[in-house]
Amino acid sequence: MMDEPLAVFRDAGGSPRVVLDRCPHRNAALSDGRVADDGCIECPYHGWRFDGDGSCRAVPGLYEGDAATATARNVSWHAATERDGFVWVWGAAGEDPTREPFAMPDLLHSEHASKPRKNWQVGEVIFPCDLDATLHAALENTLDVPHTAFLHKGIFRGKRLKELTAERTDFDGGVEVEFIGEPVGLGPIQGGPFAKKTFKHWDRFVMPCVAQVEYRVDDWLEIFNNVIHVPLSPTVTRAWFVFRWWTPLPARLLAPIVAAQGRLVLRQDKQAMAQQSKNIERFGGERFASTDLDLLGAAIWRLLRQAEKAEDRQASALDDTLTEGATNLRFRA
Ligand code: FES
Ligand SMILES: [Fe+2]
């Protein structure tokens, strides 16, 4: 995480624990070791053992009264917790978290559930993808509608542009855009039985690393694409895609279609972001010119910057070229 190698293991109680992946003794990778019966992680070289708080619990062969102080033998640790099948790691070492991890929407108990849904089924597709992109570029890509009509033309937006309205609102710990009036359709499948229906569609950024896309069609479909981003380094971001949907159609039939469409779109995004990163490197930094269509990019940037207390000099330089974007906009996509 952010160029810091971490070793993740489960202690004797089964809880996830995270320590720096470097043995304080002679720098061996603790992740190459094993978890001993006492739930400590054991270095593969001389067998020092560390508990989940990073405290050195055993040094094989050592008599009492060794010269090294106990603290010098400890390894730094990160708070970790498990939720929705993910292990969430607190960014700063040696700190207790001040808030809970992102809560994945629970479609079965969705607050949006308006109709009886006893025959509806929940489907889910989860996969990771490493992107050659900054955290900001990856988050913006997931939530950027205009590129979908261009880069992904014909896949999930049709060849004909549609008029829609977007409204941007801040909420506590994030920002969202609601898109209003988009007729239901998927790539080449337009019109027909869905012609009169419209999507309800929200794009959200939830601090510090989640991009969420929600689509709803009354009586027919509810989809959440939650993308959890892990900055592996300043320019490589691991995106975990958690697609969940809720529909009267059989979830089993839909899963392969959703997965295939998702991967097709993602391949194009991955390539576009890699080329973008390569060019940024070629020019030695980023520069932005935005229009009102860039609804979330500047808002995400602002929130990320506030979080890092604007200490980064590069961040303030970029501030001039990222505009706020409209909060209410009619456009075509
Ligand atoms: S390097 Fe880890 S115990 Fe020696
Ligand atoms: Fe895309």
C-alpha cells in the first residue's frame, strides 16, 4: 500500500493482522514466513516471532538479558478489520482508526426497495484489476460518463447520443452526481420493451478510495458497481470491482453477461489509463483543462487534497488547472 510492503496474516483468533513486511532483525520478508501456533507471524530466516501489534514475542536461542531493547525488535503495524469479505487496512502505521470502512450496499435490505421483491435475486461478480494510474485518475475514470460514449461507444452507450441532466451534490465524506432522464438501453440493445423506461443513475465518490455507480430501473433492475481502490504506489492502483445486482431475472443467467461486458469495458479503460500515465511521465507531470462535463474529477481531487492537508506541493500546482465543474448540467452522452 503506497509503496509500503505489508504482511497480512490471521492471528490465533482468526482476526486479520497487518505488519510491515520487513523483519527488524535482518530485513527478511515476513510474508515469506509462516503463522505459528500461537498466532504470531514467524520470520523465515532466524525465526523471530511477532504478534499482530508488531511486538517481538520470541527470539529462538536467546537467553534473557540480551543487549537489544525490546522496542528495537518490534515491527510497525497497521490496524486492520474485515468487512464484506475484504480486509481493510488503516493507512497510517501504529494508529487506531477514527472511522469505519466503507459499507457495501446490502441490496436485500436496500433502503430503495419500494416493491415486494420475494422473487427477485441477488447476483454478484467480484474481481481485481491493477491499473497503471494514480488513485485520482482511476477514481475519475470509473465515475466519468463522457468517455463512455466515446471510448466505449457501442458497448454500453449506444451510437445515438441521449440528452440527460446531471446534478452534483456533496454529502458527508463524499460527493455524488445524479443523472436524470436516460432512456434504458445497453449498447446495441435500445428501444423495444424498455423504450419508455428511464434509468435512475448515481455516480458517487466515497472517501478515501471508493467509486460507486448505481443504476435502477423501477420494477426491473437495481445495480451497484462498487470499485474499491488500493493505491499500491503513486502511479499503480489496484481496483477491486464488486458488482451486485438485484432483479427478477435469474441471477445465474446474468452473471456471465455482466462479467463479460465488465471485462470488455475494463480492458479499454485499462489501456487508456496506461497510455495516459505513460504520457504524464513523458511530460514529467499532470496538467488539466476541464469543462463542465468533468463533473466529478475536480470534486474528487478537492476531497483527496483536503484529506492530505494540501501538504503536497504538486497538489497546489494542479489546483489551477482543475476547475470545479457544473453542479447542474444538461449534456449528451
Ligand atoms: S531476519 Fe528475521 S529473524 Fe533474522
Ligand atoms: Fe470506462
